[in-house]
Amino acid sequence: MLSQDAAIIETTLRSVLTDALGIAPARVATFVETTPLFGALPELDSMAVAGLLTEIEDRLGIVIEDDEVDGEMMETFGSLLHFVRNKALP
């Protein structure tokens, strides 16, 4: 069972994907842990990554260091969600 905070983070991440990448909310709602992101979503190219991460930082009040960003973190919805939860939840 997810904590309320973990559920809020997931909702926020889905909202950021919708707003920052222009992906339809109904499409983002279908994303599961294994949904591929970077390299699979045309909207999420190397230029879009910085904007996406900045929006995540702004909305969740976290700081994502450059050395924390790698291909594995952005590989799937689940890997990105896991990373964001670990940053936002103490």
C-alpha cells in the first residue's frame, strides 16, 4: 500500500509529464512501472529532459544534481518514479 505522500508524488509526476511534454493526460494515465520513457517517447528527447527535470524540482521542492541524471533513471516510468520518490521522501 502506498503512503499518501508517495501517491501524491506519482500524481505530480504524471502531471509534469503531461504539462512539460505535452502528452495527453489520458495517455499518461495508462503509464505503468514498465512503460518506456527516454528513447521510446518522441516527446522526451534530450532537449526535453532538462525542462522535465526542472519542472519536477519546482513542483516537488527537490534538487536533482547533474550527476544523478542517467539513462537508467529515465528508462521507464517506474524508474523515474522511484528516483523522484527517493528524492522527495526522507
